Amino acid sequence: MSEATAISPPVSRLERIVEDERFRRTILFLIVINAVLLGFETSRTLSPGTMDSIMFANKAILGVFVVELILRISAYRLDFFRDGWNLFDFAIITVALIAPSGAFQVVRALRILRAFRLVSTVTSLRRVVEGLLGAIPGIASVLFLLVLVLYIAGVMSTILFRDVAPENFGHLGISLFSLFQIMTLEGWAEIATGVMAEYEWAWIFFIGYILVATFLVLNLVIGVVVSSIQSRIESESAINMAAETQLVMKELAEIREDIRLLREESRSRRN
Amino acid sequence: MSEATAISPPVSRLERIVEDERFRRTILFLIVINAVLLGFETSRTLSPGTMDSIMFANKAILGVFVVELILRISAYRLDFFRDGWNLFDFAIITVALIAPSGAFQVVRALRILRAFRLVSTVTSLRRVVEGLLGAIPGIASVLFLLVLVLYIAGVMSTILFRDVAPENFGHLGISLFSLFQIMTLEGWAEIATGVMAEYEWAWIFFIGYILVATFLVLNLVIGVVVSSIQSRIESESAINMAAETQLVMKELAEIREDIRLLREESRSRRN
Amino acid sequence: MSEATAISPPVSRLERIVEDERFRRTILFLIVINAVLLGFETSRTLSPGTMDSIMFANKAILGVFVVELILRISAYRLDFFRDGWNLFDFAIITVALIAPSGAFQVVRALRILRAFRLVSTVTSLRRVVEGLLGAIPGIASVLFLLVLVLYIAGVMSTILFRDVAPENFGHLGISLFSLFQIMTLEGWAEIATGVMAEYEWAWIFFIGYILVATFLVLNLVIGVVVSSIQSRIESESAINMAAETQLVMKELAEIREDIRLLREESRSRRN
Amino acid sequence: MSEATAISPPVSRLERIVEDERFRRTILFLIVINAVLLGFETSRTLSPGTMDSIMFANKAILGVFVVELILRISAYRLDFFRDGWNLFDFAIITVALIAPSGAFQVVRALRILRAFRLVSTVTSLRRVVEGLLGAIPGIASVLFLLVLVLYIAGVMSTILFRDVAPENFGHLGISLFSLFQIMTLEGWAEIATGVMAEYEWAWIFFIGYILVATFLVLNLVIGVVVSSIQSRIESESAINMAAETQLVMKELAEIREDIRLLREESRSRRN
């Protein structure tokens, strides 16, 4: 939003409203209230009257959100859709509007995603999420390797073990789920011993897969750690180093000035 | 305590007693004895006589602690309550005094918290705990994001799965517990497959939640690691760098001195 | 490959073909198609006709791979076998050629390993894998220690617990599997309590083993982290430092030039 | 050993033997053979004849070890006992000598500890183990905090939950084992839900304990990582920095030389 205003200096009245701190705080307050009420709504011990009030309040708040979104779109027009966070808000509100029309639980459950607007509304949280997402490109190739290993192990385990352990390796989808589970090291021994009861050599597959998968996960973690440490520590150490270098450079500049004076004196004496 | 004395130079007789090293060591010794005896008290193979002796000893030690606390409060008066660790001691002793009056196990169990006075009494342990707590502000925003994700996933899973798996997602409280459990990767596959037996698509929710939650936990860990490494390694590397720069600066100072001498000689020759 | 061409400047016509970007992209495309089709092949809901088409396509693609390999070997001759990745491709294709002749599932399952040719064909993935493998020599001695601890704990647990818990410690092989499982902390408590029902002191063995094994695993992880951070962060910080030093060195060079000029002027005046 | 010889320059004939590279390699070879044979001894499919041969070989090798130890003690006398690794060897051999006399499995199982002599015999492995142990002092205070938390939680949980879940919290010893298990996050949910069936509020204890315990474990890990990174990376970066500083210092020295020459010329001209 701030960038949009930077581009278009003559700030319209609408923009002044949506950029107003009190306006933003009100929206923030309503997001929190909405999240809490959606939590209460899951309770089954509430009286029908209370439940009706909560549902009415949620609808009213959604109404405010819709108005806010329309105001912001009117204010920035096409610029609005150039910011990822605005698109995020737009998608959330759209889902929220569709939600009540659907009778399905899945659609109703998605309404709580509105609480994520907390992140898009509070600048410091936006920064944190942008920082977290910023680590992903650095780990993309290791992530791809991990998915490749998962896929290859999935096809292999389906062919090898589907008749022995159909509940874990019955088809490619189940195999991938089981291999993801093994990657988290949760209950892997149970799956492995089940297969090993029939094929004794299967430990080679499982232990090999665990070693490769956890090594790749470790390298994913390292990728995130390194990108995080690089951006945080290095900036500081660069500042430290620059300060020291400036000290040296200042001293050198004074030496050059001394030598310049010396030459001038030398020349003036000559003439 | 040391700060309090720094503020009020004329040290009273009471202060000299409570600051005395022998006094502190005695209290430390009693804390350890008390902790060990409270451990013995849990045993059910002790004779009633031994048990009575232990309980008497614990009461006597508590009496000493109360006297010590009164002495320290008398010595520092209001300054006493300005130090977080003093408040910690005060709260522990207060709980210990209330504890025997209550017949409930919960209140009796809290008495062992007195052993934490080891931390407030030994300066090096206080430093360590202060260091550990010092890492928390740096991770506050990621922690908030994690709690937000937990809450949103909690509401969603309650709405979606409460009829299928009431033992895990029956109401918001149970859902949050189950999601915390899934975050620790303990037994997550069992919960997930239970739900997936009814809703096949539920793997999207569970694997999505695991990826997001573990990524946030990883970033919490990175936050702690970075704040810890920053405070430890950087200070040393700054010292190293400063030493090198000083070497260079000393050399530069001597060069300037040489040039100054050169100019003086040059001037003296001129005259 | 690129190194081989660097050695032999007069590039043959064959080499120009196998180095051609379009040629490589075609092979890459076929690798991906092949991997996807081998995944489909695991499905049991496909009609026999579709299955026949898939199997025919896979055979045709394998034929292309064989031709590609022969072209590359003809182009580089003995140099071909000097590159690890070429040997990798050679082994994969050889296994793929043997696979259909075997009626066994194991041999059929190995065909999907062809998908790993994605790694040997895409240069950026090769770099990543080379980077990952590059961390291994640095952790070799800790890895050896871990294997030694595993072996010693394996022999000890077999002697001690084989009569109490034959399903976990019946012979050395099973013991090693159980100890690897305990090292991943998966279901260790179940194994331990099973043994402790008979031998109460067994907790010393299990908790001792867990502490030692996880400490060694932690040091393996640190080894990988350090080697990764060294190669990534240090190179950048070296560049930063070099830039600063160059700034200082340039200034020093100009000072020397100033002094040289001063001496020349001084001399010219003398004459 | 090398230090001992450094102290006593006139090397005796015995010392020359035990320091001989061929002597050490022979011992190393016997340690490996011994470890492998002790592994074979656990097999129950060996013929009695083979088993007898193996046991005879093991006894013979133990004999060689005893002779080697006597030679080394004779060579260095009291200096022998000043090296921690020598004491380690001495303890291992002593246990091995006592082992066969005991009829108990425990004593027999301890014989495989001889394989750890690989570490004390190979210098590079000794260095690695010394490095690993070197990280422990740095984490001592956090380790103490963790043990304190474990003890306090142990006493509390015994008092609170012993009647509800005697299999996990029946007495202080079992409680400590259960809390160690919960700390590894293995099966913690099962223990917690067992207790929570009776006391609903128990989740506060378990989740609080998990948060505190894993935070302390994380700080243990950080302690090891930091001490490891400090010793490895910093030494290198210090070398890099020193190299750069030397470059600058060399340039500065030449500038001083230039100025010195200038002053000399200036003086010679004056006279």
C-alpha cells in the first residue's frame, strides 16, 4: 500500500481513509474478534440464542471486511492487485463470501482462514512471513531432490511391497503417504518390520531410504539456517568491518594530506 | 542484590549478614537437602518414623527459608521487590507456606518448586537462565505465527473432523492438544489415518499442517540459534578484528610521526 | 563432458551432437516422461490396452537412452569413463537393460532408478548432489565412531537381552536393526520397557546408548552444517573482506606514489 | 605416549618397541579381529568346533593385549598412568581379564568394550573423541538445569499421578524414566492422555514440561554447535584475516622505508 501511495503523490480522500491508523486498528480489532467468535462457534454447549448472536456478529464483521476491501480497491484501483498481500486479502474475503452459501463443512471450515488477515494487516508480521518465504528459493533444488527421491522410492515400494503390505504400499498414493511418514521417523519401524516379516532384505530399502531422506531434510534445514544467518549476522559484521575500515581510511587520508603539505612546503621553498 | 548495595553505600548490619558468603552457602546447602528430602518423601517403602523425621526436617528448613526471606526484605526493604529473582524467591516461599495447609496433592506437589531456588541463589545459573530467556523476544513474532497457525488449524479440524474422530477433534481444546501432538510428530500418522479412513482428502490437511508447523518450529529454533551465536561468536570476532585494526593503526601512527619529523627537518633546514 | 572437450579441442561431429542443447533437452524430456509412465505402470485400474501402450513407450524410451549412451561413448571413448556421472548413467542404463529379462519384482522395481538420470543430466542438480556428497569426508570419522558404537552396543545387547526379548535382540542382525530404531528415537521406550520388565537395570544400557548415539548424530549434523556454512558464508565474507582490503591497498598505493613524486621533486631540485 | 618420550629423551629399548609403527599396527589389527570374533561368538548357528576356535583365538588375543599393556607400563612406568587414554586401555583390559571368571552374561557382554581400544589406538579417532568431549564443559550449566527440571518434574509427577498411572509414575525412578521418554517426544501423547483421562488439567503439566525440556535440549545442542563452530570456522577466518592484514602491513612497511629513504636523501643533501 505504501508503495502505491509513493507512486501516486496526490493522495485521494479514499486513500487517506484506508491508510488512516484508526481505520486499520478497527479492522485489526474486528479480525481478532472474528477469529475468537469463529472459535466459539465450534462449541456445542452454547445456547441457540448465543449461537445466533455469534453468527450474526460474524456476518456483520464480514460485511465490514467487504466494505473495507471495496474502499481499498476503489482507492488504489489496478495498483491494488499488484501487491501480493492485497491479493491474499482479496482471496480470503472471496472464500468467506462463498463459504456460507455452501452447505459443506469443508467450505465452512475455510472461513477461519480470515484470521490470517492478521498477518497481512500487521506490518511486522508481514515482514516475518516475507522473511520465512524468502528462504524457500535457496532450498528449491534440495526440495526438488527430496521430491524426486520420494517419487522413486514410492514407485519402487509400490512394486515391491504392495502384495505384502497393501495397507501401506497398496498403490502409489498410499506408498507416498507411508514414505512421508517414514521420513518423519514416526512409526517407521512398525511399517518396516511388517514388510520384513515377508522379505528379510527389506531393511536395506527402509534404512537406505531413511538415511537418504533425513540427509536431504537436514540439508533443507541447513539451507534455511544459512539463508537466515546470512541475512541477519552478515549484515551486522559488514557494518562492524566497514566501521574499522573507515577508521583506517580516515588515518590514510590524513597521511596523504600530510604528504601533500610536505610537497607544497618543499615546492614553496624551491621557488 | 549487588545492585541494591551499589545504590545504598552505607551497608547496614543486616545487609552484611545476608550478603555474607557463609550465609549464602548455608542457604544453598539447605536448598539441596530440602530437594533431596522432598524426593525421599515420595517413597512408600520408608518407615513411618523416617517419614516423620523427613517431614520435620522439611518444615525446619522451610522455617529457615522464611527467616532468610524476612532478613533480606528487612535489609533491602522496597529495593528487594525490584529484582525479578527476589520476586521469584518470594513467590516460591509463599507457595511453600500455603502448600501444607492445603490437603490437595497439587498444592503438595508444588513444594518441590523450592528446588528452583538453586537457580536464583547460584549466580552462574542465574546468568544462564537470563541468557535463555533473552532469546525469547527475538522469536516472539514467529511464536505468535505458530500459535495463530495452531488456532486456525484447531478451528478448522474441529469443524471438519469432530464427527469422524471425536477422541482427537471432539472440541476445540482436544483439537489443539492433538495438533500440538502432531507438531511434535508423535503418533501423527495414527491420527491422520484414522480420519483418512472416512475422508480420503484429509492427508492434504495433515501434511500441509505438518509442513507449515515444522517449518515455523524450525524458524523458532533458528531464532534461538542466531541470537545465541550472535552474542557469543560475534563478540569474539569483533575482538579479533579490533586487534588487527589496532596493529594497522599503530603502524599508521608511526608513519604519520615519520612524516611529521620529515617536515620538521625540512623546515629547520629552510630557516 | 565439458572437461573432456576442453582437453580435445578438435571437436568431432559426434561430440557436437551429444553436446547440443536440443539433444540434451530431448533426453531430459524423455527421462521425465519415462518416470511418469513408470509411475502409471504401478496402477492396477488401467485397462490392459493402456498398460500395453505404456510398456511399449517405456521400451522405446529405453531404446533412445541406449542409443544416446552409445553416441556419448563413441564421442568421448575412454574419457567417457573418467567422469563419475557418466559411470552413473552407464550403470543405470545397464540395470534397465537387464531388468525386463528378470521375472523378479526387485529387478523390475530398479527400473525407476532411471529417474535419477534427471540429476546427472541437469547441471544445477549435479552441483547440489556434489555439494551434498562433499560434506561426507568431513564427517567420516564421527560416522565411523557411530558405527563402532552401534556394533559394540549390538554385540552387548545380543548377549544380554537375546533370551528376554528375542524379537528385538535375537541375533546380531536384529539387534543392530533395533539399535538403529532406538537411535531414531522411534518406539525406543517400548523396546526398553519390554527388556526392563525382566532386567530392571537395563535402563542404564538404553539411556546410556541413547545419550551417546544422539550426541554422535548431533555431531554428524554439526559436521554437515559446518562444512556447508564454511563453503557458503565464508566465501562471501572473504569477498567482502577482500573488497575492504583492496580499498585500503589502493589508498596505500596512492600514498606510495605521492612519496615517490616527493622524492623525485626533491632530487630534481638537488640537481 | 609421545609426551612421555618428550620428557625422557634417552629412549629405552622397550619404549622403542611399543612406539614402533609395526607394533602398533599389529595391535590395531588384533583389536579389529577381536571385535569381529566377539561378534561371531553371538551366533548360535556355529558348530561347537568353530565356536571353540573363536573362543581360543579371543583368549590368545587377550593374552597379546596383556603383554602389550605390561610392555607399555614397563616402558613408561608412572608416566603411563598420567595419560587418560592409557588409563582407558588399562580399565578395558582389566575388565576383559575379570570377564571370563564371571559366569554372568553382564560381565561377558562387557568384553566387547575392548573394541573401543580402536579409538585409543588410532590417533585421529582420539582427536575426534577429545573434540567431542571438549564440548561438554561448555554445556555443563544447561545440562545441570535440565537435570534439575527433570528431578523437579519427577517429584511433582510422582506425587500427582502415582495413583492414576502407576505404570508410568509409580515411584520416583519410573517417573524419571517416563519424563526422559517424554523429553525424547517418543510416545508422550499416550502417557499424557492416560493421565488426562483422570485429571483433565494434566495437559498443563505435560505441555509445559515438553516446552521447557525441549527448549533446554535445544540450548544444549546450540552449546555443542557453537563450541564446534568456534573452534573450526573462527580459526580459519582468523587465518584469512591475518593474511589480509599482513598484506596491508607489508605495504605500510614499504611506505615507512620510502619515507626513511626520503629523510636520508633530504639529510645528505643538507650536509
